[in-house]
Amino acid sequence: SQRVNKGIVGKYGEWFTFTSTWTYEADDLVDTVMGNLFYLEYTEPGTTISIDDFVFELPSERSYPVGNDACQELVANGDAENADGAGWSYFPMWSSRSNDWQPNIHVETLPNGSVNKFFRASNRRWHSDTIRASLLKECFVKGLVYNISLKVRIQKDVPLKYYVQLKGPRADGSGWTHKQPLKCPEQTQDQGWVECSGPLLIDEDYEAIGQDLELEVIMDSNQDTSPWAVVDYDDIRISFASGPAEGLKVDGGITTRWGPNAEVHITSSTLSNRDSQNAIIESIVAQADGSATLKLQTGIDAVISEQEEPGQGVEVVLVSRNIVVEGEASDNPQLGGYLQVFHTPGVAQTIEGVEFVNMGQEQGKNRFALQFLYTGDVPGTSISRNS
């Protein structure tokens, strides 16, 4: 049964759309079951109820990801424009609190005259009351990158921020995984529809989730308090962007300093440093735009680029050193080698990407690991990325 409450109904004398999903178990279909009844009960005495446009049907292919290309778009009918049930069924979406509300489809006319359908969550009882969608687990392969986006409109007199959460029980039975790939900034009801988007990088945490993988949209618990916001959702998408990376586009200045078989370190694309990676360079190709492409010997997990998210792109660091300056071994660990740039005034020097080993002499005059002596102030000199 489905409760018809104020999260679903309209006002007296107004038409409203009621939708529900029914699931039949094996016991419901045995030969001794003659049929089923659809009825409305527990209405107030004297209430007149009119019913029109009754539809009872199985979900069609429009309620599921495209069969031959299911991983191109993971959210079926996320824009509410192509629904079953004569265009009004919220399935495959559903509510986290189905006894109180469902994400019913509403329609509006936009300022430009076009008609738009969207999902609405009213009669919410908690900040985490959310629209939900099941996601195809087979599409969550480590190294893949998706773009995740949605539009949200709120009805509440205080600003709200929210995050998108993907969750599910781990396949090995060790508990649940909750990931928040998209955190969206504060918005007000005066702003109307606000879009939020960002990259979704699939890592081993997503791979470890079993088949029950769900999408949620969770409001901030400090801002969304009673009376809880009415939340509208539209254009919910998780769209394929790219597969595992086999190369990296970097500044072209490295072409004369880095080489094949050198090891590089790629910083994390997430908030966890454990998501950083190492790889070996196979080749370096200079590009006409001044950049260079690092072809790697093996694929790496997908990363966020500076082009995708300015200011958040990963950094690539050369770990190997093609030039090593090493002091002669000594029984005294404080007696190492030293390198001097001596009597070169007016000559800019470049010392970059060099590894210094066993260098410097403690208490020795002018016996630093690296020293510029009698050269003066020379503009253009660069000493960087050494170790």
C-alpha cells in the first residue's frame, strides 16, 4: 500500500498526480491468487474523489539505462521528461522516506515559454531525506571518469548547501561505503534553479561496493532544520567522460630535462594522499602549443586535469634524476663533496632536476653542497627541483 499524504496531494478541488510502484513477489503470482484490487481508503467522510487517466503498466526501456550503451549515462530519465506512467511516474527514482513522500514529477512553464518537468520532494522530515536512484555497478571500473551534474531549487528562507552521495554495502560484507564525489555551494530560494557539477573518479572504494549502489542528494544538517526545505531536482546526470589515462599533458619545458624510463609521481585527485600514483615514462612528445605529452608505460587511474577543474589539477613530479652529483664515500658522514660555481659574474646559471648525494662538509669554509662564489647577483639564474 501507499500512503497519500500532504507530500503527494494538492489542495481540495485541485487535480494532482498520484504515482506508485508495485513489486510482485513469487507468492503474489501463484495460481491460488485470483487477482488484485486497487482502491483508495481512509478518506474523510463526505469526500468526493475523482479519478482520471488511470495507467497500470510495466516500466518500459525508457526507465532503464540504454542496453548497448548503459555506461554512457548512468541515470535514467534524470530530467523527468521521458517518464513512464503517461509521463508522470517517478520510477526509477524513489524516496528515502517513501511513507511520507515520493519524488513526484511536476511541470512548469519557464520564462522563455518552454515547458519543463522536474522532481519535487515535499513533506521531508529530515535533512537526509533525499531522492534516490540505483546505479549500474558494472560501470564502476577503477580508472574511469564520469561527469556528475544536477540542478536543484530550494524552498526555504535560509541558504542551503548540499552534497551528492554514492553509497552501498561492500561486496565482502565488511560494511558500507559512503562517498561524496560532489559538494555543492550554498544557494538561496531567490536563485531558482542552480546547477552543480564536477568529475567523478572511480577508485577501488567504488569497485568494492556490491550490486546495491545508490545515488543520494543530502542537504546540510546545520542549515536544513525543521521546517524542512521543499527540494526540486532536475537534469540529474552521471555521464561517461574518459577511460584510464595512458598519458599526461604537461608543460613543454620538461622535454629537455626528463627522459624515457624516468619515474614520475602524480599527486592525488582526491582529499586522500593515498590516491597519489607513480608511473614510468615511455616517451615524451613536444606539442605545437608549447606543451608536452608524457606517454606512460602503464595506464594510471584517471586524474583531474587543470583544464577540467582550474586550480585543482594534479601535479606531476619527476622522481628519477638523470644527473646525479655524488660525493666520494668517507668514514666521516660529515665530510662530503661540494659543488662550486666560481667566478662567473653576469652569466645566468641553470641547475634543475639534479640529485645531490653525500654532499657538503660541516664546519668547512666554503664547503657547501652547492655554492655560488664570486659571481654576484645574476638575474635569470635558476636553481630548482633538485634533491
